[in-house]
Amino acid sequence: MNGPAAAPGRRSPVTRVQTEDRDRAESVVGELFLPNRLDLRRGLEPLDMRITGIRLGGLTVGRLSYGRSVVLTTAEAGDFHVNAPLSGQARSSGGWPGPAVVTTPGTAAVFGPGRQAEIAWAENCTQLCMMISRYDVEAELEALLGRSLRTRLDFNPAMDLTSPTSRAWREVLGMLAGELDDGPGLINHPGVGRHVRGLVVDGLLLGHHHTYSDVLSAAASAAPRSSVGRAIDLVHDRPDEPWSTVRLATEVHLSVRALQEGFRREVGMPPMSYVRDVRLHRARDLLRVADPDRTTVAQVAARCGIAHLGRFAAAYRDAFGELPSETLNAL
């Protein structure tokens, strides 16, 4: 069973499939992520595979369940993969040297390229699965380090999604899950899509330990005021850019730690909090002068690089005491 058909001549950005056929289940997951094989021998319950997936350039995201216990064996991965249970439990192995990892809501398994994986899904397990371009991850890390990678990039196989350092990553997961529930909205805007991909890559590199984490920490140094000032100017001049902490630091030739320390010193908040505030004020300026008959809140949000309308409305109301729609329609 497939979701609603796309308009003639236009491919739907979302894949929605429900099937009881094992071959079909393997094929759909293979098209979105990796070639795979399903082992159903552990029970007699019928298969009820359900998947909703979306591609955003070098990022593929899908919510996947099988309706029964299964063991999925993948082909050798070419990219990085993160599987985060939304319900139930999964047991993953083979995607890294070492023992299997058991994940539940609040934890995730991180797989690197060049290895096969075996994932045992419990009957009630639904996972948010992400495939992240190896090129994007390694290029971002090289930009952050200021040099090419000399050894393989490996992440710890188990990610704690409840830690303070993973807060931004949790927010991105929530936004992506919402897009899969409600259908692609702002995320279809090219600028917003780039922003989301940047947040995913940065969340992985900065919020989870890997073989270069200590090198990144050691690279932190005091940020010259002129460099921080250039970063602040960039945010004001181009608020719609898909800024991330890593990209902003790279633009002004600072380490991430140095940029963070500089922003706390100069404006009293982290870089991405400052970006959010600038976008909110820019959106308010645009809404005040917009024609409500020709302009929507969503259009203004997209022009300001704002990816999630629900969070935008809540943050806007907290900042200005009214909803964006009320500003737009004010006489």
C-alpha cells in the first residue's frame, strides 16, 4: 500500500509504503537506504512493514517499523547511519568493531561506512533511521580541523540522546519526525533543507564522541574580537543562510570552541541562539511591512531560514507577545 500519489509529472518527495511482502519490504528499504535481507524465522506473526521516508540531498530520513520481530542484515554501508528508536528496542552489531549495542528511546546506534550491520528489531520497535552522506560529514570535519583527515573517522556506536551536548540533535530529530508525520512543509525549501542537513552533520560531529573529538577540543583558543565581529556581521547580513556553528566558525577561521567563547563574551549567548534571535527580529520586520493578501507566514519564515513553523510561532510569541500571523494581519 502506497501513500497518496504525486501530481502528474511530479515525483512525491515522501515515500510512504505499507506491505506484508518480505521482498517488497527489502526493496523499499534498499531503495531508500541500503540493500538488505530480512530474517523472519523467529516467529510466525505476519510482517507489517511501514515506512515513511524523505530525501534531503545528502540526508535520507525514514520512520520504519516491521510489526513483528525481525533481524535485518545490511550490505556494506557507504555512508554514516544513525538509528534512533522511537518506541521498543533494537539490538545492533557489526557496524563497528566490538560488542552489540542495545538501544531504546533516548539512545541511538551510529554506524560507519565500510561495514555491514545486523539489527534485531523487537516486535514493537519503530526507529527513526538516518543515512548521512560520508562526503558531507568528512568535508565538514576537515573544514573544522583546517586539514585533511589522516585516519578513519569512527563514532562511538551508542549515542546518549539525553545528555546536554545532544540537545540540538534531539531538536533536529523531533523536527524530522514531525515532517514525516505531517508531510514535508518548510523543509522542502532549498535553504531550509540545507540548514537541516547542516544541523544533522554538526550535531553528529559536535554532540557525539568520535576519533577526532579530542583534536577538536584541543584546537580551541581565544577568539579575536575582530573575528567574532565578522561572524556577527555575517549573521545579520545573511540570516537566511543555513548557518551552523561549524560553518560560521569556518567562515571566520576560528575553532568552534573559540567562536562559542567569543559569542558568550560579546553577546552573552551561544552562536546558534544569536542566529535564532536575529532571524526572529528579521521575520518581525518583514511581517510588519508585508501585504497579508500576498504573503504568508510560511513564506516569511523561509526567507529568514526558519525551518519549523510550530517552533517559530512559539519562539516568536515568547519574544514579542503575539503570534506571527497577528503581526502580519495587524492594521
